[in-house]
Amino acid sequence: MDAPAATPVRAGHRDLTRGPILRTLIAFSAPTLLSNVLQSLNGSVNAVWVGRLLGENALAATANANVIMFLVFAGVFGFGMAATIKVGQAFGAGNIDAARRTFGSALGLCVGLAIIVASAGWMLAPSLLRAMATPPEVFHYALDYLRVIFISMPASMITLMIGMGLRGAGDAQTSLRFMILSVALDVGLNPLLINGIGPFPKLGIAGSAVATTIASIVSMVSLLVYVYARNLPLRLRQAEIGYLIPQPSELRYIIGKGLPMGAQMLIISVAGIVMVGLVNREGATFSAAYGASLQLWNYVQMPAMAISAAVSAMAAQTIGAGLTQRLGKITKAGIVLNLAMTGTLTALILLFDRPVLGLFLGASSPAVELARHIQYLAIWTYILFGVTIVLFGTMRAGGVVFAPLIILTISMYPVRLGFYALARGALGSDALWLSFTVGSTISMILAFIAYRRSGWRAQARAVAPEKCAEETHVDGDSAGRMAPAV
């Protein structure tokens, strides 16, 4: 079963049910990892442009606006992940028409939500910022930025949904190509539109948002042209255009599974906000040290996130192909890869922590030593958390979404905050940093318990789409053909 090399179905697509598992997982997760890195670098570079060219108030304004954007995208991400899983199951079963039906419903839902959110966001932006208690000196910057960013949301959400659908089909390369295009345009246009360099108008902070909007629209249009020009399997033509009208059976799955997965992101985000509040109580030096640590941790967690997404897609295709006995091997490969990559990054940071932290804090800052101390106590959490989300990735492919949500809620609130409250008197501020590792240890243990239960495997077999005994043909063209599952 593992001997043949993984076979592409079409250009840029891969049958994830065949070939050496670890090699396939590495090849499939690498583009997602690079996309995540580029996205983070894009945000960091744009923050530098805004901060350097417009000052601290403008930078604070983008931070306020980005909180709102994250909440919106959390929901879309959940729906997109649900679609990825069902598309993957359909591809594993060799049923391209089922994949297109799911993809069309997800994309139609996304377009409808994007138009509603963009319109409502433009009108409600002032109220949203007031609800967040945005400082008066930041308010007008944040309003200008947020309103333009809401305009970019339909293009961004559509691009995200198409990319996630393609990953379910085994294509992680296409999303990366257009992420590179988007980041290059966004980073390049930011200073031109902020300062009005050359033929470009001087728009101030709105220029940063306009740059993001232009990049999003160009990337979306280019992606759509590419999908149809290359005749990729998820393109919709003729009668299939009707799949964009969400079908009730598809919506039940996408919303029913997507909402809990989006809620997982919100649970993590809110827990992060709570931790920032607790750190701020310790003083400015602690806040600076923790802020620098977060910059590093943002990159440390990326391999595990990419591996988990790849594991979900591989497991979904495997479930669709009826090869559930292969799931354990996929999970083990994901855990091994996470330990290798996240462990290596952790070791490098601990070896070179002083110069790296000095980049954010300044070599002479008293916060550098405190940040180094935080690293030694807390950075291990990301190795443990990586194991947890790999396990979640496999279970998610089988339709299990509430167990991960419950486990994350328990580990990040009663466990993490409870440990801090109980140990604060004895350990001082160290209780805060150790609470990360304690919470991640408990979540990993609970995830293993949930993974070992047999019920979700039976559920996975039950939700798998109907397999095609032979190649599936749609409209008589080659894009509708899917190699039979093995």
C-alpha cells in the first residue's frame, strides 16, 4: 500500500492516499508552511511601514482593526476547513462531482457572507471601534483603515476558500503561488500609497489598507483565471455553476462542522488576550519581554499548524478511499514530523535567543534577560501543542469537531488559569510562564485519550462519500476524471 510513489491526478494535484506517507506529508505541508510564513512576514513588514511612516497611533489603529478582522476570518476558516475535509473525502472516493458540489456550496456561502460582512462592516465600523474602547487619538486612524479593509474582505475570503478547497483536492502549490503574488503587491504598494510616491496618491493609513485591497483583488482574479486556464478539477462550468447556490445537505455539514472549528480559533485567541492582560499586570518590562517572545512563538507554531492541515487533507482522502487502517500511520508521521521541525526550531531559538531577542528589544534592554527566562520555561508548550493539533487534524478529517473544542477550552481556561491562580503565591511570575506548558501537557493527554477512542473511527467510516468503482467523468472532459482509489 505504501510502496508506489504518490501519483498526481492532474498538474498541481496529488493523490494523498498513495505513496510513502512521511515523504508525501512533507511535500504537501511545505507549501502551507511557506504560505503561513509569508502571511506573517507580510503583516510584520506592513506594521513596520505604518509605524515608521505614520507613527505609533497609526500602528495602534491597525492593531485594533486586525482584532476585528481575525474574528471574522475565524468563522470563514472554520467553514473552509469543513469544506476541505469533505472535498478530500470525495476525492479519496474518486467522486469529483461530489467534491464540486461541496466546493460550490462552500464558495457560495462564502460569497454571500463576504458581501454581508463587508457592507455591515463599513456601516458599523465606528460602533465596533467604540465597543473596543479604541483610544480617541487612535480612533480616526482605525476608522479609515478598517473601512477600507472591509472592502477587501470579499476578495480575501474567496481566495481563502478556494485555496482550502484546492488543499482538500491535494493541491497546496497553487495557493502558495498566489500568496506570493499577494504579499509582493501588498508590501510593495504600502509605502507608495501611504506617502504618495511617484504617480500614487498620498493616502496615509488608508493607503496601507488600499494596498491590501488591491493585492487581495488581483490575487483573487489571478487565482480564478489560473484555475480555469489550467482546467483544475474544482472549476465549475455550465450546469455546475448552479452548485454555487448552497444546497441544504451541504450547508448542514459545512456550518455544523465549521462553526466548532472556527470556535477553536476564537478560544485560542481569547486565551491569548487573557494572558496579555495578566502579563501587563506584571509591569512594562514583562510586557516588552512577553511581546518579543510572542514574535518568536508565532513562527515556532507554524510547522505544527501546517502539518495539522496536511494531516487533515491526507486523512480525509484516506477516509474517502476507505483506507481507514492507514490513518494511524498518517498520524504517527505527522507527530514525528512535528517533533522534528518544532523541536529543531525550539533548539535554535534557545541556542541563539540573546541576539534574536535583541532584534526586537535592543541588545541592552533589561527585558532581554527576562525574555530569555520566559523562553526556557514556556517555549516547550509548542512541541506539546503540535502533537495535540496533529491528533486533532486526523480526528477532524473524520468529522470530530466538538472533542477538540472541549479539550482546548478545558486546557486553556480552568487548567492554565487555575494553575496560575494556585501557583502564583509560591512561584511568582514564573507561574504565568509555566502555565503554558501545564495547559499544553493536559491538552495533549486529553487529545491522546480522545484519539484512542474507537467511536470516531466508526463515525469516519459512516461519513465517507460513496466511492466510485471507476473513473468519474463530468461533462466528458479530462478535468472530471479521478484515478480510482487504491
